[in-house]
Amino acid sequence: MMFLSIALVAWTAAVPYSAPPVGPLPASPVTRIDTVTQELIAIALPRGGSGLMWRGARRFDVRVVKPLYEADIPNTDVVVFVLLAAHAGTTTVLYGLTNGEHPKAYRAARFKITVAPRD
């Protein structure tokens, strides 16, 4: 019985926690970002009120950009997502403003990111 408990704890520790996916996104403009490899990209979004939070809405190519940090900026109404331009390519990063971990998105933010090789 103890072996089963240890195995269960090890398995649950290995399974990453993930929120339910964000549902359909409302219309929003697409912001283009052009950069070169090994540069940092900061995406600032207005903080949602009353339990609203920005969440990554879809998968994107992590070979092109890698998520590094997410932070609420103190004394402001801004949330910043920092990404690293890792390899040349193009990907689209989508965020949805949701109420906690519920799937309904009230707003969307779309970013088409193109990374060129560094000279």
C-alpha cells in the first residue's frame, strides 16, 4: 500500500497543472512585432478588474519565442509578459482576458511575431 501511495504522489508531481483552455476569442487587432534572435519581447496588457486575468489562449511555436516571465507591475494597471526571441521564424501569440480559469474570453490580444536571424 505504501508503494502505491509513493507512486501516486510521484505521478501527480510529474503531471503539470494546467487550466482549461480559453474558448473562442472575440475580435481584436493584430499587433506585428519584428525582432532578431536573442532579443527580449515585452507585451504589456491592461490589468483586468474583478477577477479578470490574461491567459495564453492558444499554443504558439516555442522554438521561435519562449515565454520567460509574467508580472503585475506595482502601482499600475499593467501586466507584462516577457518572451525571448529564440530562433528565426514566425508565430502568433494570443491572450484572452478570462474570469479566473473559466474558458470564456471577454477580450483578446493578438501578436504576430517575426524573428529574423541576428547578423
